[in-house]
Amino acid sequence: MKRPLVGMIAALAAAASANSAFAAEKPVSIVLVHGAFVDASGWRPVYDLLEKKGYEVLIVQNPTITLDGDATATRQAIAQARHPVILVGHSYGGAVITEAGADPKVKSLVYLAAFAPDAGESVLQLASTPVPGAPPAPLLPPKDGFIQIDPAKFASAFAADVDPKVTHFMAASQVPWGLGAVGAKITAPAWKAKPSYYLLATQDLMIPPAAQRAMAVRAKATLVETPSSHAVMLSKPAYVADFIAMAADETK
């Protein structure tokens, strides 16, 4: 009789621990949306830190073929969230959250070195607008309907302050970016109706800092700057996690 009793006690203890952990969970969910040329694995350091802070964290794996497809994938993640959502987008992911963020479950938007297009604007339009003194992103000419970064220039342009071993692999494992995503226009920008937060990467060579600032100001976003490359979620994961947590804490 002792063994079944011991097993029952262990099961009850495990259940109590699980319930306690669930009760301690913060009443906000965070949905992370990656940008072009990479996949969702780049969120791993930020994901781990946010989970430790007590947030439910969901990660969108964007196909990056069409904006509509990426917005649909993001809405599916929002629907799965247990709580009101803080929607976070990096780079092209900013256009995705701008399009998908109208979902009533989304309470605020967080842009990380990201595009924040207005209605009728596309990422292509924003990226093609020259910024005085800023070098163009080292993109190769479109091929078969997709764009990639010149692998030889990927590390310096995208993630100069990240471990070279990591950036070497990132350059070799690029996810081609579909022209259907690059050229699609935003219909109803969510930042016009919801609080927005913008983390500007001052050493970004993919989206010029001046362009980031202009988009953040236009969106009336809470703007914070940090010395980082475009890959801020990899170069400064703790800073990014704290920035997202700040937005979550301010969300009512």
C-alpha cells in the first residue's frame, strides 16, 4: 500500500507545483515575429529571458513569402495566446505586426529596428527611399521572385556585433524573402490605434537609424535608442527582453 500512496503524494505535489507556476504567470502574453532572411530560431535568447520573467511567449514562424501569409500566421499565434497580447516585430516583422495588430486581443506593439509602414505603404517603398549618408543594404538582385543579402556582406550589414560563428551560419542559412512580402501594401496600420514602442538600433546598416526614427516618431511610439546592429535581439537579448517587459508592464 505504501508505494501507491507515495505515487499519489508525488502526483499531487507535481500538480500543486504546476498550478503554482501557472498562477505565477503574468497576465500578458508576448508574441514574437521575426523578419526577413532569418527564421524564428533567432528569438531563442529573448524567448528564454521572457519565460524566466513569467510571460507566456509564442513565436511566429513566418514563411516570408507574402505579407498576407505572414499576417495570417501571426493571427494564429495571437489566437492561441492565453492572455492579452504584446505583439513584437523585428525588421520586416514590423510590417507584419502593423498589418496583424488590429486584432482586438493585441494591446500594444513593439518594434525592434523594424519597419512601421503607413496605410498604402510597402516595405519596398520604405526601403527604397534614400537616406542621406546611409549606405544601401547589400541586397542581391531578385531571383525567381525572391531576395537575399549578399552572403559576403551579411555579417557586417546585419549583425556586426554578433559572434562571427553565428553570423557565418546565418549568412549560409538565409531564408529567401518573397517579393510578395516586400511589395505588399499595408491596409490598416495598427499603430494608429494602439500604443507602440520602438527600439532603435543606432548602428544598423540594414534600416538606417534616421529612417527608424522617422517611422517611430510618425507612429507616436515610445522611442528608446541602443548602440546595436540590426540583429539587436541577438546582440542585446537582455536589453530587448527588458524593453519588451517594460511595454508589457505599461499595458493595462
